[in-house]
Amino acid sequence: MSYKEYIDSNGDLNKEWRDERGYLHREDGPAAILVCNDGSRYEEFWYRGVCKSKIGPAVIEYDSDGSILGEEYNDGEFYLGRDEDGFWALWDISDEEERKHASILKLLARYS
């Protein structure tokens, strides 16, 4: 596993974790984090070889105060959206054990 930080052409800070094959990947957190240079927001990208996280959002966008601006869900093939419909689509493809995960239960409380 390798870790890299760099400033991109927009002046934003990028943090990346990659596996031995060079793919963005991290087991214990987001594999890529973007922090805007003006402090306005940051984003987390959850990868397991591809941009996905079945038990929670694949992409989370935060405001400068730490509140969540949006979330995107992914079943490994397509994004399910940042809204209630996307969450319920994720619920439908999740198994019983995945539905008990803390991140799913937190979102379930929001959309129930």
C-alpha cells in the first residue's frame, strides 16, 4: 500500500492510497480525498478497485463546516444518486448483513 499527497493544477490538495497494482484502494477509509484550496469543501472517494462502497456512499462531498453536501451510491456498475431514491436502490441490492452496517442504519434513519 502506498500513500501520496500532491497539489493539483487548481491548487487543491489530493491524498491517495494505492494498492501494489497501482489501483486506488484502501480497506479502512476513503482511497482518495480532495481538499479544495479555498477550504470550501472536501470530497472522499471510496474505492475497492473501482469507485464503490456497497455499504455506504462511494463519494461523499462535504461543506467547509463539515456538513454533507451530497452523497453518491454505487453498486459496482452504476451510480445510484445522491437522494432518497438512490439510497433505496442501494438498500434493495444489499444483503441482510450489509443492511446492519452503521452507515446504512444512519441513512435509513434519514430516509425513513
